[in-house]
Amino acid sequence: MKLAILSRNGKLYSTRRLVEAARARGHSVRVLDPLRCYMKIAPDGFDMHYKGRVLADYDAVLPRIGASITRYGTAVLRQFEMMNVFTPNGSDAILRARDKLRCHQLLARQGIGLPTTAFGDNPDDTGDLLAMLGKPPHVIKLNEGTQGAGVILTERISASRSVIEALRGLFATFLVQEFIAEASGTDLRCFVVGGRVVAAMKRKARKGEFRSNLHRGGSATKAVLSAAETDTAIRAAKVMGLNVAGVDLLRSKRGPLVLEVNSSPGLEGIETATGIDVADQIVDYMAQRVTRRRRKQINTQGK
């Protein structure tokens, strides 16, 4: 398999591990900075160039697109898709997952558990918006924030109003959610590959912090999931259209609740906490899919 990994930094742990896993299995792999990819779109075909040279004959592309370059990165990925290159996470799926509001709307429509979420624009509606959620604490989060950034816990109605007013003053798009107290500052990161949960860890927030993200000083241990948690993680990834995803869950009195579906989940925390070679699982899944595509093409040509 000839594999391209879209990543701005080949030295990052996740990118490096994916390269190692691909080469260990005998695949050809190259890391491409998506911002150095440029393309031609024409009725007679699609071309992609990288640093002055043509990119061609790739079997698969694995996107590791950061939130700061979502728009351009997904345009590059879409070009690969137009060139009939396999990707486990399509450009539209990444865009769906990056938009927290859209993600929650799609999950809720399928009956998947999540914290009650409110969204509104007009300041005159703030009182009723908060009433829809019930009494505080409330969690206010930026719609496209990552790694726990832009997530605020407010313990009083007055604080919720103040934060909402401040964010509106900055023209930020944000969600307001109920606070799940029984989670006690912990969540689950479920790593889904090809419709299976291949690894899971329990993350716990450091003292004095409610966000359990490892980037916020949280700790992680290997987790054993219930059947309901496993099913919820798999369903959530499927609804988003992602074959490689990190699904974050809260354990609540009413069952597992989805916090977020991450289209470019990091590998360092999950591999360290579980001892599972997640990078190899991803590469193996992609190789199997590429092989099936080749067989299908051969059978189609034979007919």
C-alpha cells in the first residue's frame, strides 16, 4: 500500500507512530504537509502537486488535520477523494465532527445519549435559553474548541449570563450544556477503528479542574467498557461517518453520554495508558480496505 499521511509535523508522536506502523508492515508511506499541497480542478480530471511535484498513485490517505487548518486541510483531502484515493475519514465526515453543534444534532436524532445542549443567538433569549437547561452548574464551550480549550464551568446563573455576554461580544459561536456532576471529573476516551473499539482509557481531571483532557493535566488509565458504552462509541462514530475516531463519553445516571467525536484523535495518551498498538490497528484496517477495493476493481474490470 502506498500511503500518504496529511500532517503538518512528521515529528509529532501520532504521526511518527503511524509512519513506524506502516513501514513495519512493509508499506510505502510519506508525510505531507497539507498546506504545501495545491491542486487543479478541471472537467478532465483532478491534479495534486506538492512542493513542485505531482502527487499520484497513492492507495490511501490518512488525515491528521488540526483544527486551525480544517478548511484548507479538508479541501486537500477532498481532492484526494476525487482522485479515488481511499481515506478512512472523508472530508465531509471531518467537517461534521468538527462542528460540535452539528455533531450533537446528528447524534440526538439517532437517539444517542448526550448532555442536554442549548444554542441561541439573540441576547434577549438568554434567560429562557438557560431555563431550558435547568439550574446551574452549566458548561459553556466554544463550538470548535479542542483539547479542552474554550470550555468554562459556571456555577451560578449570573456567571452563565456573564460568560455568554462576553462570548457574544467576541462574536464567538458556543454551546451551553448541563453539567453531569456524577461523572466526578472523569470521562472515557474510546478509540474506534473500522467499527470496533480497539482501545479505551479513563481520564481523570487533576485536583481543582473539571476538564479531564490530558493536555489540561489529567491522568489516564486503561478502561473496561460496558456493552452500552462500547455500543454508544461505535454508533457515534458511525453517525459521523468516521472509521477512525476518538469518542469521548461520560458515565451518567442515565447511561453513557457522548461529549465529543474526534476525527483526529491523538495516539500517545491511549497507547501509553492501554499498552495497545493503536497505530498498527489503524494501518491494518486501511490496508484491508485498500485490498478489498483492488479486488472489487479487478472483478468489475473482468465483467
